[in-house]
Amino acid sequence: MKIGYDAKRAFLNNTGLGNYSRWLVKALAQYYPENTYYLYTPKVKPNPLLNFLQQFNNITTVTPVGKLIKSWWRSKGIVEDLQRDGIDIYHGLSHELPIGIGDGGIKSVVTVHDLIFMRFPEQFGLISRAIYLLKITKACAVAGKIIAISKKTKDDLVELLNVDEGKIKVIYQGCDPIFKVEQSAEQKKIVAEKYNLPVEFILSVGTIEERKNLLLLVKALPTIENNTPLVVVGKPTKYLKQVKDYLSTNNLNGRVIFLHGVEFADLPAIYQLAKVFVYPSRYEGFGIPVLEAITCGTPVIAAKGSCLEEAGGDGSVYVDPNDPIELADKLNAVLSNEQLRKKMIANGKEYSLNFEDAKLADQLMQLYKSL
């Protein structure tokens, strides 16, 4: 088969949607080398996260030629290129499909990651919400199959957009193989010194925005035994000021270390150095940091209410996203009980095997073949 992808995120986004796009293409190219994979992107720029492309001769990158408005090419003009290239299936990796693809005789799949803009509309502008709604609604109507990256996202599609449940297939995503590698003591030392990490710490990873609910974890800090510090890795937004104001008001500034711009290659060591990973987000499409943590062998405490139980499994601990006292109690239990930590680590590692690339690539390929 010739399979085309909306690869804009793969080339231009180094976080969630970009990671998903790169992971999916790499897994399929590796386990199903008999196919040809076309990556359609409005532009290309140097990105070390795409170095893997050099390993495969069955991946072709396609950019617009002679198109002045590249965003229009991605939204509509690309259909001509798909027909020219003889694409059998086109996969929109982030909520949208080009206009007219249904009339072009090309089978299509769309991945929907979440409906955050509908669950938390106050965090999006009116125009942005209207655009997202239009794109997702059109894509779900046109697509031959819809991939939801969690059962929660599938349920949201059915509940909020009245999408036909029969069109939706839940296929989880895996995490980068880098998180499966046990970091050497020397590498951990290098990373610890590079970021001036404390000997023991609680870790949280993710964009510092309101939905991620970092303030819950900060509010739990005063009752954490032994004054264990918190390390926060993530891109700042205006929500960070709210968090820092709370820290200042409650004399907690010395308890939290903020790290922005951490190199991706250093993340496994940071996870593995942490005593426990906390992800208090109120809503996620999947929650890839939870999977990264259990894959690294780090105990996880996450919030109830969305899909984080799907990412972390029964071996992780889940708390009310509005209850800092419950979070503090659970944190104290994990930090003080080495047997509990070992049990959580073992269970997490076992659960992470459900997200092996070979298994997920097979599910993706079977979906394509069904079209």
C-alpha cells in the first residue's frame, strides 16, 4: 500500500501531537516495510527528532511545489498531490482531513486525540473553538475510520459530537523507545548535575497550564513528609504566575524547581531519578507522561476523571483532582514505603508492555486493511 500522512506536526511540533506522529510513522515503517509511507508537510526544518527517517528507504517526504499559500495546500490542494502519488489511504494524524478527500477516491483515517476545547471551552478563544469544531466534525463525517487514542476520547466523540460508535476504533499510542532504556549511573549523574537536581524529589512533567492542575500538587507540599522537593518540567504559560504567587504567599518557593526547555534525551534519566511521578491533570486525551513514567520504572500518582487510568494501569495510584489532602496522603505513603514503591514499579513495567510498538502497529495496519 501507499499510505499518506498529514505530517505537519511530525516536522514542526516537538511535543504531544508531534511525538504521536513521529512514533506512528516510525513504528509502521519498521514493522511493515512492504508499504510506502508518504509524509506531507507544508515545510521542513532541521529536527533531531526526525533523524530516524534516514534509517528507512520506504518513507518519502512531500512538500508543496509552487504553492504560495501553504496552509491552503494542506487543507485542500494536497488532494491533487495524493492522487498524483497514487495514495491508497490518507491518515490525518491530528483531528483533520483535507477538503474534498472524499471525492478524490482516497480512503481516509483521522486520529482524534481529545475534545479538550469542548470540555474546557473557557480555555480557548471563540474563533479557535469554532475552527476546531468545524475541522473535527467534517473529518469524522468524511473519514472511513476514526482512531481515538483512548476509550475516554471515544466516549467523548459519541457523547459530544454524536459520532457513530461503529466508526471509532481505540488504538493507544506508544512512547519513544528511549524511555525503555535503563540509564546508567554515570548518565544519571550527568543529568542531575546539568539541571542541579536534588538527591530525592517528586516529579511532574507537562505544559504548565490550568488544565494540568499543577496547583493541586503545590497545595499538597506543606504536608509532604521530609520536605521532599518538587521538580516541574514543562513549558510555561500565564498559569505559571498563579502557581508562583501561591508558592510565595505560602513560603514554598524553596520547595519547587522549575525546568523549562529540558532536552528530550535527558527526560528518561530525570524520570528514573525521581522517587515518584505526579500527574494531576483534570483532563487528557491519553496522558503520555504517565506511560513514559511507568515505562521508566517510576511510581505514578495521577488524577481520576479522564483517561489516566488507561495510561497508568491498576498499579498506579489515582486521586481526586480537587483534593490536595488526599494527594498528600498518597504521596507520603509512596515516599515512605519502599515495598509499595517496588510493587508499583513492577506492576507499571508489566502494564507498559500493552503499549509495545509491534502490538500497536499491528492494530493500525489491520485498521488500514479493513478499508
